Amino acid sequence: MSRVLSRRHFIAATAGAAVASSIPSAMSAQSGGGKRPNIIYIFTDQQSATMMSCAGNKWLKTPAMDYIAANGIRFERAYTTNPVCVPARVSLMTGHFPDYFSEQKKPVRENSGGMRIKSISDEVRQTTIAAFLKKAGYDLAYGGKTHLPGPLNPKTLGFNVLTRDERNGLSDACAKYIKQKHDKPYFLVASFINPHDICYMALRGLTFDKPAYAHGRRPGAAEKRLLEAMKLPEGVGEKEFFEKHCPPLPGNHELQEDEPKAIVSLLTRRAFRMNARKNYGDRDWRLHRWAYCRLTEMVDKQIQVVLDALKASGQEENTIVIFSSDHGDNDSAHKTEHKTLLYDESARIPFMVMHKGQIAAGVVDDEHLVSNGLDMLPTVCDFAGIKGQSDPRGLSVRPLVEGKKPAAWRRSLGVESEIGRMVVGDKCKYIKYDAVGKEEQLLDLKKDPLETKHFTSEESHADMLAMMRSEFSKWFPDA
């Protein structure tokens, strides 16, 4: 049975002080003076925090992910720096917010903006996750999806690229690498594509009644996986499928009250997204949720191959396994799919750390706010026995993983998006949308966890609004 951490800590007066207090020296980082651990980062694409059976989702089974959770710690309040692929991945490599790389009239808040990064400074080049680990004497290996601009491509940064396959070929290549003899500790990134293939349901206009491609189009590899995921269980009819097998609509399926114009603008600019909102019926949305579960189970099987290889290597207890995703999927919440939005379905992600036999097992931390993009770099460096820092607001989660009480922890967390910026607090969110003029929202996650309305103008929330405006100005002083 999981035990839930009940510690609650707040950020220090300065972010730099918080980082310094949370990252041990290289000597103390090597637990017990033993050999430095291998580090494996297993990375999925477009997986929401709730898309694991260990997170309480009864509509899918993810035994590989559950194994990581059962033998380590699962952070319930982890967020991406930006809920879309390229910006999130830029953060993971650099430890910076994507907008750090923006130039005048060239924002890095969506995929095309991220791919416009043509150069990086020497300071950034020397403080990427790869640069730090190379200095620490680690071998670097990367396999699978990249979706990064040239200067931050894994090969450019010094990774040994095992394969560009994003599915079964990736799991096999990682398994082979893990089982090899290693003279030095290694940092391996296994970047799987799924459950990202769910994107093609709306992109290709697929519905429950028309689950096939129009105009003679031949589906590619990703689309074939989606078609497979959309199939009903063998021997199950439509009535039984919807009564017993298919996930129901979520409690926040209807549009948010006073939905921001920025969201409508985004959906309108991308016609397939507005088409899904206007034309999908309940069966189509539920089929989307069904396929999303099946694609998540597909990637879980691929992750199992990696975990099995780690066990077979005899190095499981000398290997840190970190599991996360770049962002989530809206999964029919508020009649939306895909990503980009600042709802929890899109912005909150799984984040788990396993060091089997070396840390408490089955821990669920539902208090500490974790940023995948900001915190991955200092965390990995901490486990490698060095101090790594780029954005001083990034924190190592190692003390939390090892059950220690850090001197301080953040009280809020910033998230960027193509259509605005957000700060997540203890039990609330504050969002400033800027895609269609200036719009602000205060969301109360305690009273309304499904984000069905906002509390911006309510007198009862005036103090909370003032506090979150203040927190926002700390994270985004120029917004």
C-alpha cells in the first residue's frame, strides 16, 4: 500500500538559495561512497498524469509504470514547462523555460517557434544536461523521438544515438544497451512516441462510425497504431462496448463556464480541433478515450522490455529510473483533445523515480510542486554526484525521493503556453491569457478540481487572487 507524504515546504526568499540548499556536494551525493548509479530516463509523449493504473485509472492497465511507482516515489503534482512537444523538450535538455530562448517577434511557445532555435549561447551549451553529465564522466545514450532544434539535437550534444525508432525498435535497442558491459556509469534516455498517436484521430477526422481514412489515403505507421487502438474488443458488440468496456465521458466534458477567448482562438486556428468540438458525439469522444488508453498500454509494454533488461543486467539496485512525459492530452475534457491548453489534463504529467531497494517503496507525494523541465537537470546531476544548475528556479527532487526534508521548497510553479502563462499554487491556479487581448483566471482546485469554472471575480477569493497575482509576477515579471 502506498503511503502519502504529508510534508509541506515553501520556497526560500531567493530561488538560488533554494537550489543551493537542495543539492548536496559531489562527495555526499555518492550514497555510502559506493559506485555512481546508472540513470535511465524513460520518456513518453502526450501522457497525462492520470493515464496509469497506479494513479487510479481503472480503464487501462500499466504494469510496467506501476512497477516503477511500487518501487519508488510518484509525484502527483508534477507539471510540464509548456504543454506541447518541442518547447517541453527544449526545457528537458537545458533546464530553462522555453521562452528563455525567445527573440523579438520569435517566441518559443509552440512547436514551430521551438524549431526556429538556430543557435545557443556558450553558457547554455556548457549547462545542458548532457554537458554536465559528460563532465561527471557518464556515458550518454539516447534513443527514440527527438523533436528538437538542431543545436539541441542529442547527437549534437554528445549522446550516442542508439536508434531513431520510437516504438518496439527503441525498446529492443535500449535493452541491448543496458545488457552490455559498461566501464562507466551511463545516462540513457528512452524517448517513446506513444500515446501521442492519439493525435491522428481528430487530425484525420476519424469517428466511431467512420474509423477509416477518406480519399484513398494510406495510413502511416503512427496511424496504423491508432486504427489498431480504436478497434473494439473481439466479439464485443457496440451496445456492450459502451456499457462495459469504454471509458465514460469525464465530469468536465462540457465547456468551461466563461471559457477564455484565447482557447476558442486556438481551436479556431486549428480547424481539426474545432471540428472535433462541433461534430464529435458522445460515442466519438468516448472512443477517443478508449484509444488513448490502448495506446498507453502499448507503450507500457515497450517500457516493460526496458525494465526486464535492467533486471537481467543485475544492475537494478545501482540504477536510478526516472519516468515522465513531455505533456498530456486534453482527453475530451471541455470538449477538447490534443494539448497546448493549461488545463491539468494537458499540463500535469506523470513523474516517478525508482531506485529499487535504496529508497522507500510505494510513496505518493501529493504536496510538492515539481517541474519536469526545470527540475530534471538538477535532479539527474544530483544523483550523478555533481551540482548542475541552469535556471536557478530548478530544484533537485533527490531529497524528496530519499525521504529527507529539504531546507525549502517552492510554493508555486510557473508554466508557459502558446496562449498564455500560468502559476500553480497550493490548491489553485492563476492564468494570464494573452492570445486575444489580456484575460485572467483564478481556478480553485480544491472547490472545483475539474476546472469547470473560475473564481476571478468572487469576493470570497480576493485574497487568493492577490496572492496568486503576486506569485505570477515573480515567475513572469515581464508578462
